[in-house]
Amino acid sequence: MGRLKGKIALITGGASVPGLGSATAHRFAQEGAFVHVSDRDAAGAEAIAAAIREAGGQAEAHGHDVTSEADWDRVMAAIDGRHGRLDILVNNAGIAVLRPIADLTTEDWKLQNDVNLNSVYYGTRRAVAAMRKTGKGGSIINISSVAGLLGVPACGAYAASKGGVRIFSKAVAVETARELIRVNTVHPGMILTNMQGVAQEDNAANYDSTVALVPMGFLGEPDDVANMNLFLASDEAKYITGGEFVVDGGMTAQ
Ligand SMILES: NC(=O)c1ccc[n+]([C@@H]2O[C@H](COP(=O)([O-])OP(=O)(O)OC[C@H]3O[C@@H](n4cnc5c(N)ncnc54)[C@H](O)[C@@H]3O)[C@@H](O)[C@H]2O)c1
């Protein structure tokens, strides 16, 4: 308890249950953060915020399409108006367009990169500005994937977006290190969420062959990633920036 006491956090894509964003929102609130939960699914985000408040935590929800710069400005202004600062941003919202290269359309490619990569730029840029205003540093956690580290079949567009998130984060981390604004990436492997369910339906053969590549032999739970996010968000990680952290049952160790 209290590992994020007094900190103000924004987590995007926090509506899905089971999802990495909602699990992270609950963990952060349990550890004392005031959590802003955003999602394009405004009702879903409100349900998570309400559940956090019912459990005794502090949370507020925002309808927020992460591909919209106007939405980013509105959400950041609301947080600034309420607290005057932001300590933690988790760029978690994402979609998975998993198609073999021959089936991938230009529309798929643009949508995938708009939701997973451009959004991370929109959010990181604004969070750096907010953290600079207070001069107290902060933690930006950008959710990538093992597909941003390894070649995974039928993942070209998704991999490009997640690889972009990885190296963009390192560049910003170096740029903001002296200001103690830490920027790290988390790379989940196969975690049991709604996205993984969609991926399974979309591309069952690929899904089975990918699970077979997990040395532990089973899918992770959302809290496995939420706990990594919690560590990186907390002051326990005060000397850690520009890093990439796998939560993958050993997938990338092979
Ligand atoms: N689950 C896994 O195995 C896994 C593996 C690697 C990486 N990831 C990454 O983790 C993150 C969370 O994934 P998840 O498994 O919880 O997925 P999920 O599908 O369960 O949840 C994603 C959430 O993002 C929201 N979202 C999608 N597009 C949005 C937009 N334009 N604006 C705002 N919100 C939007 C959805 O409404 C949903 O609530 C994603 O970035 C994903 O790529 C997940």
C-alpha cells in the first residue's frame, strides 16, 4: 500500500475487462494514486473509475479517442484543472490488426499506426510538457509488445507500431533524463485480455503456434503487466529510464 501515494496518473485504454489498462488502473489506485482512466469507450471507463471509487480509491473517467489531438488536449486540461500536475502517463490503448502481408491493406496499416504509435507521440509530448511545468519529473510508460522486439508472423503493421513505440520512447528518455522524466517501454507477451481473444478469433493458427513458443506454456494475467507498470511508475524505479521490460513467460529469452 502507498507505493504511488499522492501521485496523479493517466491510463489510456482503461475500459476493457479483462484488459491491461483496467488492471493497471486498479493496481495504481490500490497503491494510492489518483487515477484518470480514459478510453474511447466512455461508459466502460466510467465503470472502472466507479469500481475504483467503490473500493475506496480515487478515480475519474474520460471519454478519449487517443487518435484525436483535440481529445488529448481536453483530457490533459481537465487533469491540469483538477490537480495542476501529472506524475504518471501509461500509454496503453491499442488495437491489433493481425494480417499476413498479402492481406494487409493500406487502411489497416494507417489505422494500426494511428492508434498504437501516433497516439503515443500525442500523449508523450503532452505529458513531457505537463511534467516540465512542475519540474518534479515523472514516469511515462509506453506499452509496446514482444512483437516490437521479435519477428512474429502476420504481425507486420502491429510490429511496426510497437517497434516505433520502443525506439521513440528511448529517444525521448535520453532527451528528458536530466529533468527526471523517465520513459520506459513494457513488452507484454501473451496476456489473457479481450485483445488476445480477438487475436485468437482473427488468426487461430498463428495464436496456437505463438502459445507454443511461450516457455512457461500458458498465458499471463493482466496483473502480471499491471505490477510491472506499478514498479516503473513508482519511485522504486527512480534510476530507470529508456529501458524495455518484457513480461512474457520467457518468450523473448529463446
Ligand atoms: N494482451 C496481450 O497479450 C498484449 C500483448 C502485447 C501488447 N499488448 C498491448 O497492451 C495494450 C493493452 O492491450 P489489452 O490486451 O488490454 O487490449 P484490450 O483490447 O483488452 O483493451 C484495449 C483498450 O484500448 C481501447 N482503445 C482502442 N482504441 C482506442 C482509441 N482509439 N482510443 C482510446 N481507447 C482505445 C479499447 O476500447 C480497450 O478498452 C495494447 O497497447 C496492446 O497492444 C497486449
